[in-house]
Amino acid sequence: MKSGTILFSCTHCDAQYPKWTGRCLTCGQWSTIVESLPSNSNPLSPTGKTVLFTRIGETNQEAPVRKATGIEEIDRVLGGGIVPGSFTLLGGEPGIGKSTLALHIAAAIPGSLYFSGEESVEQIRLRANRMGGIGVSIDIAHTNNTDDIVATILERRPPLALVDSIQTIASGDAMGDMGSVSQVRASAGKLLQTAKLTGTAIVLIGHVTKDGAIAGPKTLEHIVDTVLSFDGDPHHGFRTLRATKNRFGGTDDVGVFDMTERGLVGIPDPSKTLLENTSPAMPGSVLTCLVDGRRPFLVEIQALVTKTMFGYPVRKTSGFDLNRLHLLTAVLQKRTALNFSQHDIHLNITGGTHAKEPAADVAVCLALMSAYKDTVIGKDLMAFGEVGLGGELKGVPHTEKRVGLARDLGFTRVIVPKHTRGLTVPQGIRMIDVPTINELIAHLP
């Protein structure tokens, strides 16, 4: 294309066209195509100057000084605290508690600024009062102008600034409405430069689409230093905070919170809390241990097997992959004497958690067997391991962590796949090595 040729771009998705059209063919929006003029610069003609290099061994190798929030679950995920000048994106579904978590973070660091583009100052004050009057030292402002936010941070240079949210602010230097691709990209770029220039740590709140991804262009996640994901079931109190990207630390740790009337409360030992809330011993109830990041979690799996009343048996799950349940049911049907062809199966992971790890396979099969035979396994047994298509039990990582959790919680029996390597058996626990799914039935009462 010749230099200076007129282009037309969409203000919603930034798609480009050689001529004007009424409807964007990429995002489907109407009346969003506007005229734009590309740059006249030639990418092959150098206009800059040679950059200076520094050897890695000659750089300052001191770790960055972090500002600890004092909230153990948040500092755990961030790697010890917030790094000055960092740019963090906090994403989560609507109503999950992102603004509540942001208030906790702002209240933990004196002198923080809170910019809200969604709620008024009075709404935020009411939430802070419901949370026990926290954040009396937080300065709150309602604005939708990115340029005003940047100017305020440049003048005051606070230790922390929170922007709620990226979809509700816009810059005068970019085209499009608030939340459009061009506005999100332009606002994030300006805030990134401000964070690096002033040393102010900026936490940016972003919404999540129904597909589970953070709304906006993918470049938004590439721009920021840290991406935090705040998840949970709105019908249960537990919330989990994890880092999917962290330039200042690892992404293998998880923070657990309980949503109460006074805000979020960190849970340093979630497995103990879940054990207290488990149901009494009953058929179809099995306890297992899943590892999320570096933390082991106790999970209760419940199964209900009933005679089907229609021509086709029903398979329903809550917190477990339905396709995985079909696979495990087929393995049990083929490799054991159990016949589920005329039975409905309902599987539930209690507490609003999700069992995505293959280590839950053995516990699911054991729960189905227990529900089918209507026998009680007991609360002193933990089972974990992966099940293959041949009915064989396969080992899973972090076995010692799982067995260590069983010891700390008072379990006396642990079912593990046979030939598990490098396992030290703690005192007081009887290890039950099971090679195949068929031999697992022998351990039912």
C-alpha cells in the first residue's frame, strides 16, 4: 500500500479496511468504521540510535523491594507483596468480589488512591462501612477519564493506585467508546508508562467474559506485569486467587478466601475448614486430595447411583467434567462386574470446588462403587490416583504432599496406585497399594 493511503478502521475491534463500510465484518458492529491515515514513516529507514547493552552479570542482582499488604493469602500469590512500579491486572466474573478485594489491598497500604469508573464515591463508602469501616486512609475518586488518572498519579505519586475498571475509562487520544479495543489498548499503555515512570504500583481491574477470558484485547494481558484471576462459586463463600502471569514471582501458588458479611477473610488452612464441613459418613462419599499450584486441598466427592426410570440413564455432574465421568463409568462397566447401564449417576464436588486434576479418578470410581453397593467407606480413608482405560491405576505428582496432608488431618488409611515411587510412609498411616480398578472393590466394606 502506498504511503499516505487512506485507511478505514473499526473503533470497536480495530479491524482495518481499504474502503468505508457501514458494518464491521469482524465484530459485527454498525457505524464504527472511521477514516484513519497510516504513518508515512518507512520501517526500513533507521531513525533511532544504537541502544546500550548491559551484561547480566554486571546488573544489580538484589531482589525488588516489595510492599507487603499484610494479608497472607494475597502476599502468597504475589510472591511476598506488591512491587513498586508494577502493573497488575485483576480479573474475575461479575459479582465475585473484585472490588472488595481491591478495597482490602488499598486499605493495607496507606496513601493509596482508588479510581472508580463504575461506582460512585458514596457506593464505595457504603461497601467499606459494611466491611467494618476499613479504608479510612484511602482517597477515592469517581472518574472515567484516563488522562485525568494519569495526571493525578504523576502529581501525587502514591505508593498504590487502583483503577476500577479498564472497561469504564477512556482516553481522549484514542477513538471509540469506553470498553472498545482501541480504548482499552490506549488506556492500558498510558497507565503502564505512568507506573514505570513514577514507581507507583497500579492495580487494574478487568471483567471476564462468559468464556472465562479477560474482556478486551489479548495484548492487555501481555502489557501488564502480573495477571491475577479471582474465581469462586457465587453460591458458596470460598474464593481463590491465583496468578496466571507473574514477572516478579511464580505462578504456582493459590490464595483462599471466605466471603463474609465483613468482606474477604483469608483461610490459611482450607483443608481443615473443608474437613469440618464435610457430610457424615454415608454411601458414595469419598475424600481425596488435589494439588492446586503448590498447595494440597482436601476435597469431598459425593456420588448417587439410582435405578433409572426412563429408557436412557442420566449422567449429571457438579464440579467435575462430564466427559471424564462417562469415561470412568465406561472403564468400570468394562473392567469390573458393576453394571451401570440401567442406573442414573449424579456426581457432586462439595464446597463449590472443581476437581479438574486426574488424581481425582480413583476417588470418583470408589464413590461410584460405594453408592452402587450402598456401603459406607468411612471418614478415615483418603484415595487419589489416575485411572487408565485398561483399568490400571497410575501414579500422580506430589504424592508426598497428599500423604502429608492425610497425616496432618488424622487419616489412617490412604489408597494409592501400586509401585508409587519415592514415597515415605508417615507413622500412623496404612498405605493401601492397588494395581487395578477391579481390585479396588475388595477394599469396600
